[in-house]
Amino acid sequence: MSTYSRKVFLLLFLLTLVTFLGQAQKSELLTRVEPPFWWVGMETPNLQLLLHGENISAYNVTIQYPGVQLKKINKVENINYLFIDLSISKNTQPGTVSIKFENKDQFFDYSYELKQKIKDSEVGPKITSADVIYLITPDRFANGNISNDSTKDTTEKVKRNNKDGRHGGDLKGILDNFDYFEELGVTTLWLNPFLENDQSTYSYHGYAISDFYKTDSRLGSNEEYKTLVDIAHKKGMKVIMDQVFNHCGSGHWWMEDLPSKDWVNQWDTFTKSSFTNIAASDPYVSDIDFNLLTKGWFDINMPDLNLENEFLATYMIQNSIWWVAYSKIDGIRLDTYPYPNKNAMSKWMEALTREYPNFYMVAETWAERASYLSYWNNDKANRDGYVSNVNSVSDYALYYSMLRAFGKNGDISELYKTLAEDFVYGNPENNKVFNGNHDVDRLLALLDNDVNKLKLSMVFTLTTRGIPQIYYGDEILMKNRRPDGKVRQDFPGGWKDDDRNAFTKEGRTKEENDLFEYVKTILNWRKNASSIHNGKLVHYQPIDNIYVYFRYTDTENTMVIINNSDKDYTSFELARFQESLEGYSKGKDILSGKKLDTLEQINLAKHTAMIIDLAK
């Protein structure tokens, strides 16, 4: 090679190297692409990518991939963001899409993966009244991996002696205790949010999310969550994900560089939400009351997301669908459902149902009356024309009725009267019925530590209409009152240095085992009780604080008797219930195992219940 040729070669090599280095350097400017990947074969062809990087809006964007069309490039007021609209045709094949960015003489490529969508059948059967949901606060349930108690990529470190601190519970701890779930008899796990909460303090609860696409490293990884769902499915169980549309955490990555000023709802001074759910449906609501609910911040460290911003609304909807497609979860519980923009929430339900028609979604709707709740669970348009598309709500009306019924000097007619209002719902059979959760005092504490009344509450929750849910630890007599950090207490035995292990019979007290076995008996019987799963409900007006109701199909009939009174009955007459007993002559109480050879009269002890499988 001549000297001239060597110089030319060297020059070309240097130019190529400079171009390559320039390209590599520029590609690092793209700090976020969300969703991080997507799927072909989705019912909706549209996909909007959020791109974040230094001055990224100054670049031209082009895409060349069979079946993928770049429809629009959207710039916002922050030059560090682009939102690009793609259309993915039905016949598009999985693969890697090259997204090219060019700015004057500088350019770089970004490889975006399109996967094959899982079949709807792989998501799993729909959550129905045949299921029982078990609610877990992951940080407080069990610590299966002590190496992730504190992690380098998160600010708050473990401090178990702080009721408001991180205690070290994680996904591995939940995975390690599937035997407990199976023995107890629950069929579905609902975890409080497990996504990253990178806050300096009070981050354990999960509701101050700092990355909507990342599992908190102190709990595990995305793959570990996916494994948890897969193992649940192999064991015939289901999983519900807790999602939050109303707010994020102040530690969220975008809070340092918002796409636009209206990305979050901002006030002149810090303004907290009124937390008055009914303002969202009140036909006479004032603007200030409506705005306080829907635009006030949940807390000083929880900025209120503005879903009136269409880019943000699309982002949240896609994130929700992404988790279903990625992890194969069976349901979603949507936190603070009435708080965000309700039109965006309706669009979310439409989009989710379009992709997964049999998918279960329950809205947290914290209101004490059925009439308030029915605005969200209605099979037709409300008077204001609004259609929520929601088919399940958290039945707070029935929850508060249970507290009034089973509390001190309680009247069980409260349950009867509340259920009599079911005509206001579009689908009351799909309501989530519960007697405890992470936001209220422990059930036993609310019932003045009366274990018998707690048992009655369990009987009602697990046999009335709807989809039942219980809170972890209530089955072993946890009884703390708020603040929240005490209610969400550690499950005994979830940590290796615990004094005892309540996951085992030997580690529970006699009283704890008595309640555990009581709940276990109902739950495991319930798995095959089609009268409870699919049956109609007929109830009788309570007399003398005794409530009798029936759950029945064409082939099965179950009679439930709840004696909430202070009186024992040695011969409780059943003649009044003959219309529901017709054709049946005997039965068996599944709680005591006692057989009933006649259905004329029974012995009924005070503060007890009977669940009678009727036979001809």
C-alpha cells in the first residue's frame, strides 16, 4: 500500500471512528423510552412512545419496519421530551424496530423491541365470586431475601423498629409462603403496590411510585414478580395488581424535569385533596369542592397527576396494559378511583377491556352509601351522561354496615338494609366485599376484641353476594389500631429472628389456631360451593338480631344463620323460611360438622353462625 493510500485509509478510519463515537455518545442522551417494549397482535394498533433525553425534540425521527407506521411526532413545552405516535398493523411480525434520530450531522439509532402478544387464555380465568382475595402489604409480610433489605439504587434503608419504615418484606417472602395460602384456602393474592417508591422516608406502603415500569429493588425485580404470578397460576391461584393513576411519588424521575407544567395539578400553595369521594358524582357539586377532590394532592410527597393531559392519560393507560401483557396478572385494583379525571378513567376501562375482555378490575370507591357507589358500578349511563365502564367496586357501604352490625350493641338489620339497596347497582354480584384492608383499623380492634363477632363477620363476608376479600393477619387475630404503620404490622414468622412462626400451627397460640381453623374451614368448603359462587340470594328480615339468608342454584342450596344476639335458642323454629327450604329435609353445618336430620327447629347459640348445606 502506498503512503497516499495509507493516509486515505487512516483518514477514512478516523472519520468512521468519530462518527461511531458521536453516534454512541448521542444515543446515551436518550435516557427514557416508555413503554420499554411492546407487543404485536394487540387489538389496538396505536402506540405512543414517551422519549426523554437532553434536547431530544431537536432531532428528526424516522422508522422503517414492515407494518409499523410513524403517524405523528409530538413536541411539548419541554425540549427534553418527544411523544411519537406509532401504528402497528395486525400482520406485523415480532422483531427489533430501528428508530433513527438525526440532528444536523449527528445521528443515532435506538432498537425498540416488539414481542408477540400472549394469548388471552394465558392471562387466566376471570376472577369471580368463586374466588377469595387475600390482601398483602409486601414489606410487612415476610422477608425472603435479606440481601435486598436496603439497596444502592433506593434512598430509604431498612429500619424494622420504625413503624413507618422499611421492614424488609419482599416478593421472595411471599413466594416462600404459598403453602400457607393453600392451607388457608384463599384463591387470589392482591399485593399493595410493589413498584419502586424512591422516597427518603415513608416509602414502604408502595403508593408513592417513582417508576411505573420497575419493581422496587427492595422487594425484588420485574422477573421475580412475573415468577410469582406464574407460580400462582401453576398452583391454581390468581394475582391482582394494585395500580395508581391519581398520583406518583415526589421521587419520580420526571418530577425533576416535567414534560409540561400541566403534567401534575399545581396550586399556588400546597393543597391537599378533600378525600370526599362523593364530590366526583355529586350533581350539585361546586367547582372548588370538585377540584379539591380531583386536583388536590394526596400528600405532600404524592404529586397529583393531571389526566386531563392526553399524553399522560395515554401513558398511564399503556402502562396498565403493559403490566397485564408482561406479567399475565388476572386482575387490577385501581387505587382512589374517583379522584383522577373520570373521562380518562372510562377510556382506560374501554382500552383494557378491548385487549382483555374477561379481565377483572375493581375500583377503590370509598363511600358509605350504595347510592354513591352505584355511580361507578352502573350498567347504563348516569343522569349526567357519564359511563364509567367499571363492573366492580369496593363495597364500602357493606363494610360499614358490618361494623355497625357486629360492633358493640350492633343490629344485624344493618346488613339486611344495605343489601336491600342492591337495585342501584349494575352488577352487585361483582362487588368486592371485605371486612378489613390496609387503610382501616384491624377488624378485631373495631369489634372491641370480640372474637365471636369477628367470626360472624367472616361468615357473612365469605357467604354473601360478591367477591370476598380478607386482609392478611386478620385470620390470626391481629388487632392493631392506626396509625397505618401499626395496622400494616409484620406477620409473625416472616423474619428469621422472629420469636415465633405463625405460618405454622405450632407457632400460633390456641386462640389464633381456633380462628385460623374456623376461617380455613369456610374457605376450603367454599372452593366447591357453587351455591355461593353462582347462587341467587334470598334473605329474610332479621328478627331478634338473627339474620337468615339462602344462596341457591337449581341443584344446590345453602342456608346461613347468623345469631348476633345475646340469647341462646334450644329450639329455633325454621317454619318461617319454608319457601326457601321446600324440597329439602336435612342438612349439615359445615362449621361444626353436625348433621341435621330435620329442618323444623335447631339449637342456636348466641353470637354464633351456621352454614348449612341442605340436602333432600
